[in-house]
Amino acid sequence: MRVATVAFYGCALGLLAMGLREMFSGFEENRCTMTYMFEYPEYRRIALPRRVARQYPAYGLYLYGEGQYAQDTRGLKLTGAPVLFLPGNAGSYKQARSLGSVALRKAEALEGGFHLNVFTIDFNEELVALYGGSLRRQTHFLHESIKAILCLYKDHEAPPHSVVLVGHSMGGVVARALFTLPRFSPRLVSLIITQASPHQAPVLSLDAHLLEFYSAVRQRWVGRAEDLRNVTVLSVGGGYRDYQVRSGLTALPCPQDDPSKLSLVVTAVPRTWVSTDHLSIVWCKELVLATVRAFFDLIEPETGQFSDDPERRMAILNHHFIRHPVRVLGEQLETPVSLSGSPKTWSEVNTLRLAYSAPKEGQAKYFLFALSSRRRAYSHFYCRSNNLEMTSWVYGCTQMNGSMCVQAVDLSFGTELLPAYKVLTLSLSELSSVSHLIVVASNLNGRQFTVECEWQRQESQTVSVPVPHVLSFGMSVSDVTLNSTGLRHTIELQHFHQVYQAFRISVVSHCKVTKADRLPNVYIMKVPWFREDSVTTSSIPSVTEISGMLHTSRPDNSTGVLLQLHTAPNCHYKVSVRTSFPRVLGQVLRFCGPVLPVYVAVALLLACGGQMSSVVRMGRPLQMSHAVARSLQPHKVDLPVYLLHLLLRYSWFQDGWSTLHLPPLDALPATSPDGMTQEGLPLNEDWPRLLSPLLYVLGAAMAFWGSVLLRLFLRLLSLLLAPLHRPSVSRDCGTLRRRTQLLLILCLSVLGWASCGALSITATFLLHLYRVLRLQMTERSLSHMLNLAPEKQTDKEKGTGEKEKGTGEKEKGTGEKEKGTGEKEKGTGEKEKGTGEKEKGTGEKEKGTGEKEKGTGNSEALDSKPKECNGAPLLSDSVLQDVRDDLQLHVSLSALLTLPVMLCAPSLIHWTRNLRYSVARLDPDPCWPHSVPLFIASLLLINCNTLTLSYSKTLPITSRLLLPLSVAMVSFSPLHLYRVNYFVSAALVPLAVSCLF
């Protein structure tokens, strides 16, 4: 193996490892607070109708309880508001304990007896993100569970008419799929909250049933969404810590003018501001508290049930998840407001900035800001305070009495809550009816806090900075220094609007005078087109690094990303922006990582094609590593794909394409919520096509090093299994008889039909793996024998004490056979060698070590027959080379067969885990009947060897067929990974035919 090849694939592997490390660990630490149960949790199973229990034996419905509440609900006489939790992929029904426990603690702290009844569904921890055959079954069971829950309240004075659903991961997708059922009434569900649910598309499209399910859900919520406007849906993504479901997939596919649908990332949720991984989003206390608070605010005091008013639901969700105004929800706004106080409590501020710290002694305090002298010079008024009491604090005066304001309007509803304080920014152009601004700084309870306000000119405090190019590799930097004394600055990051861009943003703060009571800095990266804002808090002075990455690309020409800095006065700030190459790789893998199996399959297919071409030319295949190294041919694969994409822009080509009933071409995953078609496929984007060569290199590197690991694994496993097998020197070890092959084909066909198609594929793979292991053991045995054999003699082969008797002809060491009618060759350790000629005779005897061998007229190759020397076999290098050639061929096939086994593994796992409920066949089975040609071809290839292939008449055609198959795979499989199995079958079937003919 060339050093340059190893170095190249080593660098590619390094890039892959760098990107994976950044994707899996290149984010903030988990800052979520764990939720704890103060009493032992109990899950009481709800009895379902016999028909439902018999139809869904693996599923169950439970009621969560703790302590006294669990005892009170034993009789299932429920009076609370029903909430149903839906676990996701491989999720447990016990994940509802965080939501249920916090809801119980919240109910105990409230007056009025309002509480929640938290139900949860056991979906048997099915892998529904990988196997789509269970999604429809789960949806029907969810419908039955909702009806059973509402039946529990039939004796209640004000029974609920709907159930609130909380779905984690795929549970959120199942919740939205309810509305695709023909007999489901939309009135049964009024609110759905989903957590880390991939609404846009599945993470991995491993079977057609999964995509069909998504297509039906999308069509219902996008194509026929008129009757669903009264259903409120909130989708929360986990942020960058969730590498299983990226937050861009959690955006709800719905009409843009639908006001009852909200999509956001948990980092933008007020009083949360943390990123969660895929599991911690369920128990993250900050998010659970926001959810429970919203649920209790949704309860109507008159009925104790959730509100049916969609506008009220949206107002409450906006209050807790979008913008928290630091006010009590539902507080009546008095207009106008009457203010009181003595003249000593009023102070007029004539300076440009106010900095006030409340004393320990309680007192009333009002600051008055005149607008008349500031309207022309300034555009905004900015104020912040770390007094987080839920009260009004900024007013607009409409009637003055001397130096006091007696009548005002409340302007505090525009307050925004930040981690360290609350801020309010007012536009002076919208305050035409107000003469003065009033800031209330009273601390009657003696609580100390700080208030800082200033007049601002937005134009002077907004700076535009062009970000470096993504290929600058961190060598160039864009920076800006803020020497202003303002409290808030805005930096517009120009040309930052694509997900493949990633930057390290460094903010260095320095103050000339150090003060202990300074309010901390708060940096907010705002994304105008999606609610994915991230908030960072830092002390003063400090050096703070912010990750500049996006969950979604900009769908239009809207405003770019904004970096908002809430700073300290009289301090200097330097902001530097440089490209982070590891984070760029992390973003590429985060968005395009699910496509890598396609490029791995392409590399293995082309490697197999290279081996077949080598057999045609030289009669022997290349080594597996060499064949994979030579499979890196992006120009032969990507250019035809680019050409197809270009031609499909013309209507005449599209018409011909449709006439042939060809499926649409797959592109790389969409990067914006609006970049999806009606069927859930991404629209054409130019930037992902530029990534195709990079993905090809990464896929080839995975195939290259994967083949190396496979060889090491085979050598280790063969060492462990060698004591269980007799040593063999034949290249036919591990092969099957024709009758056995036909019997296995029949048995595996019946097995796949009666149970699971993936089981037949796995069994075939194990049979082929056994053939490879036997070849590996034979190769080791032959190597050891040749190392122990005596040195070859070139001119004549002489035995120690051996005589040749005959007609005087000498045997030559070239391997010619002696022919004669009635000639006898006598010797004690002699072995005849042939050059491929046929040995005739049924009574001819060869005497060796005392063992008799009878010939039946079969033809044997010269180098497949051992010599005799001193009564022991003397093997030639050609025998060893033949075994090594067959081993290289079958290792390549085993690597190729690994892909179908891995892609079909979820359906096999699902079938295995349901054996305790039913021994029937898997229905639906995504691998049947498509697996039939795959395992038939694999069984036939077990007996294949390079000698048979070298004489095949169809092998030249087969070797040329693999490149078009690779192009087709890149064209049709990135968003349909299950199609990889089809192309692997299409490659193995003609190869099996070449072994026969």
C-alpha cells in the first residue's frame, strides 16, 4: 500500500474525526437542572376496552402519581386537567415523571384546587425513528387512549372535552399524525407541545413506510390546514447539544399565515436559555417549569379545565416561551394610571444616562425624563433593572402637575427578560402623546437593585461587520472596537446566513474603573427568520467566546444575523469574528451526515467493480485496500449527477423523465424550514451540491478504514475459531453444494416470508462470513506450511533416497505429467504435478505417504495440487496466491453485504422484541420481498472464486455496470437510504450470474 494513499485517507479520517468531535462535544456543558421526585413515583395502568387490549398487546396507558395523590386516584375518580405524554424513539413511558412531579408540586403551592392529571403511553420502546411500520399503529392506539382518558371524566361536573398532548421526539410526530385518521375529531386535542420532534423530515429514511407516514402528515397540516387553525402547536428544539435531531428539523411545516403554530429553540425560551440534548429536554427543570406554568395559566378558573380559546392559548404560550414581560399574566391594564407621591420622591433627569442603586432603606422613587428636548437628537430610550418583581416600572406621562406626573400610561409590556436583568427599549417616534417618561425605582420592601437608563441614537450604536469567508480557515479575522459609552450596541454580521458557516466570535471587555456592583454583560445572537436566539452572560472584565452557527439558513433576503451587546458604561469592547474550520465540519456532518452511508456504499461498489476489472485483465483481483483507495472517483460520479440536475431544469427533459416514470432526484437535506416541497423533499439548493465531493471523500475514507478494520476483525475471529476446524489447503473451503444452496434458498425464502425479511439477509450474511473466515484460516495454514517446507530445487526435484523407475524418461520440475500405458511410478513420497491436463483412468494409483487417491476424471489446476516431498505435502506459492485472491474477493463482498444488514437491522430488532406478543410475520415488512434477490445472489456468491470469474463471459459487462449503479445511487438515495439495498442487489445479481456463466 502506498504511503501517499494511507496519508491521504488518514487526513480524510482526521477531518471526519474533527467534525464528529465538534458535533458531539463542541458545545456548551449541560446547564440544565435535574428534576427530582420528592415521593416514590407510581404508574397506574388504565384498563382499556378488550378489543383495544387484544389489538395492541404491546402498548399500555398509565396514570402518573406520587404519595397521597397516587392513593387518592386509585379509584380513577379524576378531577384535574388531562395531559398525555407520548415517548419517542425507544422512549419509556416513565419519562413523564419529570412533568408529572413538577405539576404536582405546582398544584400543592396553588390555591383553588387546580391540578393536572398526567397520563403516559407505553409504546414498548419501539424504534419508530428507524422503522416506520409502527407509526400508524401507535397513532391508532393514541386515538383509543384519548377516548379512554375522556371516559374517565364522564361523572365530572365539568368534564374536559379535549386532551393536551406533550410529545417527545417521534411522539410529537405521532401526535400530529392523529389528524390524518379518518375517524378522529380535531376537537379531542386543542394543544400539542412537542420536544425535539423531527417534523420536517425523518433523521434517517431507512424504509418507505416512514416517508409515506411523513408525507401523509405533511399533506394534512399543509395542504388541508383550514380546519386545524384552532389547534395550537408549539415545537421546541433542543439546540446544538441535541445531535440526534437537529433543531432545524423541529420547525413546524405549516402555512406561514397560521398564527396558532410556534417553532423555537430552547435557548430562546425565557428563564431557560440553555441547550439540551435529546433526552435531557424531557427532564430539564428550566423547560419543565416553563411548560407547567403555561399549563396552569391555561386552566379556566370556572371549570378547572384547559381553555378552549385559541387566542388565549397563544397569548399564554407567547408569555412563557417567546417574550416574558416580567408581569403577571392576565393582569388588567389600567388606562390611564394615577401616580402618587410627595415632590421629594420625584427627580427629573437632565443627563444622558441614569445610574441608580436603591438603598437598603425602603423608599418611593420616581425618575422623570423629558421627551421634548430629546426627540430630535435621539431615536430610542433604553432602560434596564435587575429588580425582577412582576410589576410595572416604566410609564409615559400624559398629564403633569408641576414637577410630578399625575396621569400616565403603562409602557412596561414591552419589557424583555434577560438572564441578569430586565430591559425595555422604547421608540420615541411611537410616543407622540407622551410628554415625559417615568421610571419607577421604589423599593418599599427594602430590596436593593440597580437601574440604568440612557437616551440612544440607533444609527450610531449599530455597526456592520462582514464575516470572513468560510474557506479562510481562521486565517483572516473581522473585528470591531466599541469605544462608545452606550449600554447597548448592535453588530450586524453581514453575509452570515447559511448553515455551513461557523465562526468563533470573541468579545473582550475592559473597563478603566472596576466596580463591584456593575451589572453583567449579556450578549444575544438574534436570528430574524427563526426563533433560535442564543444568550451568553459574562462578567466584567472578561474574554467571552460565542459560537456563531445557525440551525436554519435564511429563506429570503431578510435582515442578517444580529449580535446584540448589553454592555457596561465607560468600558471598551472588542469583537472579533473568525472562521472555525472544525465547526464548519461539524455543521456539514450535522446536516449531511445521514447521507454518508450512500457515499460509503458508492465507494464499496466501485471498489468491487475495480476488483472485477482486475480479474478480467489479470485474472486476479486487487487487494481490498487498494481497490477501495482507487474507488475515489468523484468526477465519474458527481458530474453525471450535476448534469442530470441541470437537464431537469428544462421542461422537455422533465417530460421525458415523467414519461419513463422515474422518481425525482434526491438532493442533500434542506437547510431552511421553507426549503421543502409538499412531499417533504428539499427544494433545489446550490450549496449542498458543492459539498458532494467532500462527502464523497469522507465516505471513501470510512470505506477504506472500515475495510482495514474488517480485515483485522476477520483475522482475530479466525484465530479464535481455528481450533474448532481442521486445517485445510483447498480454496473451496466453506463452500456449499448445489443441493444445499437450493435448499437454503428455499428455507430462507420461507423464513423471510413467515417472519422478517431482515432475518433472511442476516442469515445469508453470516453464511458468507463463515466462508470468509474459512478462507482466512486456510490462508494462515498455507502460509505456515510454506514457511516450514524445504527450499525448492529448480532444475530437478530430488527426493532424499528417491528413485524413479520407468522407461528412462526424466520428470522435469516444470510440472509435466508422465504419460504411458501401463507405466508405474514407484516411490515412497512422490507426487505428480500437472499443468491443467486431464488425468484419465479409473484405476491409476499414486503412492505417497501410504494413502490412496482415486481419480474420477475431474480436471484440476496444476497449482491447486500439492507436491510430495519426503512423505509430506510440499505446497507452491501459487496455491497460497489463489486462496489470497479468493479471500480478497470475498472480503470485498462481505463489506458490501454489511450495508444491507445494517440498514435492515431496525426492522429485525422490532420483530425480535415483539416475539413475546406475537410470533407472526412482521407487518409491514420494509425488507420483503426486496430482500429475495439479495440473499439469493449472496448465497450463490459463496461458491464463487477468481478462477471461475476469470473464465466468465459476462464479467466484463458486470464490471462496467457498477459505475452507472453508483451514479444512480447518488441520484436517488440520499433522502431514501433504503434504496441502497436495491442498488446493492442490482450489483450482486449480475455478479452471481457471472459466477455461473
